[in-house]
Amino acid sequence: MSGGPQKVLLIVGRGRSGSTILDNMLGELDGFFSVGELHNLWKRGLVRGHTCGCGRPLAECPIWTSVLETAERDLGGSLPTPNQVQGWQDQFVRPSDTRRLLRKKRGDPVAGLSRYLSVLDSVYGALFEVTGARVIVDSSKRPSHAALFHLLSGVTPFFVQLVRDPRAVSYSRTRVKPDEVDQREMRRDGTLRSAFKWWQRNAEAESVRRKHPAGRSLTVRYEDLVSDPAGTIESIARLVDETPADLPFEGPKTVRLGENHTAAGNPSRFKKGLITLREDDEWVHRQNARDQWITTIISLGLLKRYGYPVIVPARLE
């Protein structure tokens, strides 16, 4: 393990915005290790028995087995059960808890939250020790999860706020998206819920960023990521003060992905080999006008802030 700062790079934002491919690309850089949605390690990986990115049940993955054993050693006793950790998350780290958590100070006497923070500290410390990484990439996306990091003592957090046109997100979240490995269907949302959640997630992500020095975060648009993936990856590497000697690209938009050990996330995390990135803009042609305008009206303030047009330009089929 490096003797330098233990850097955790958190991807924050709304789902269906490209966080999985971004996470996996960053995990290919020297000194980086991608853990996927660490917030869901306990609920999905250990309680429900979902699959690690390497294809094994997470509880049988040698990397995660070693991480959990090391974390237990560092805690000086048995780790809490996965159900107990999930209970703390449900009590203290709900989406509605983001701003309350940002007001917390280290050492505030909240027993369950303090115990959960100790578990997080030990798991991140174990990840650095087991993997030898300088940067752990965590694509949990939840602002409430990111809001804990001013309370952790063992890591230096950095934040990438990943945004995508909310109309594209809304359209994506109405479609069925199966997980072929874990045999489940990803959650779908209606237009109103999707638009509100997009606005809420991004507003809360901005609140988290304001809690930390300005030089520790940046905004990345999905559309810019797929247009210039190498440039985007280089910008993020500079954010965490890393200068990778080699980037995992075989062409302007073709990335080379190896095996990963993501604990949870979009089913695309299982893809390996050469992956060609392209913008998924089916929504421009397929989304009905009513859904498009509902989403536009609800997200209008942040829509303009992130540089998205109010009127969607017509595109030829």
C-alpha cells in the first residue's frame, strides 16, 4: 500500500448516466481500483448474494474475502452482520438524510452512525491494503453516502458529479433493463419521479461538493464522456493528482476493459474486452412529447446550469 494519502474518488449523481462505464474505465488505470457501488456491498452483495464483477458470488470472491477479513482485523473484533449494517444504512443514510449528515461533526454522539462510520473506515482501509491502490473508485452515486466523507478519518475524498440530460435519464428509466447475471430486473420509474429524482440527486450532489474544498470535485457530463472518453479520464486523473502512464484505449472511443471486482452496479459492469462507446440518444426520437416536457419543466434550473438546451434539437433518424 502506498504511504501517501488514501484517496477515494466518489462518482455522485443519478443512475443511468454512465457511472458504470466511467467507474470501470477508471479502474483500468495504474494505481486505481474500482469497487462499484460500495454502499450496496452489504444489501446486494452479502445479504442478497449478488455477483462480484469477476463473476463469482461476492462472498466467494478472494479479493472481497480478504478485504472483509482485513477490515475485521482492523476493527479488533467481528464485523457486524450484513443485516445490521443494512439496518444502519436504512436508519441513517437514507436519501432524505443528505443535508442532515452534512451538518454532522466528527465525534457527534450517535451510536449507530458512529459504528457504521467505523465499519466504512475499516473497509476502505482494508481495500487500500489488500489492493495496493492509491485511488479507490466508488460509484455508489448516492449523495447521502458521499455526505459521510467529512466524517471519515482515514481517507481523502474527491467527487465527480456525473450528469446526463434528464430527458435521456427519464426515458432510460422507463425501459426494462435485465441483469442477466443476477437474474433480476432493474428498477423502473415513471416520468414525474424520474425528473424529480434527477433534480434532487444533482442538487444534493452540489451540496456535498460545497462541503469540501473546490479543488476536490468536478462536473462531468455523460455526453462529453462518450464524445471524448480519453480526455475525460485524463481530467479526472488530474483531479486526484495522478498522471497515469497508459490509458486503456485502443482508439478514440474504444476502451479495453479487464476483469473487475465491483461489488454492485449496473449489469454492464460484467462486460470485458474491447468496448466502443457511443451516445445512447434513442430518447430523442422515441420519447413522447408529454414526458419530454414534464421532465424539462421540473429540471429547468439545473438543466440550464449544466448546459442542456430547453428545446431538444430535432435529429434525423
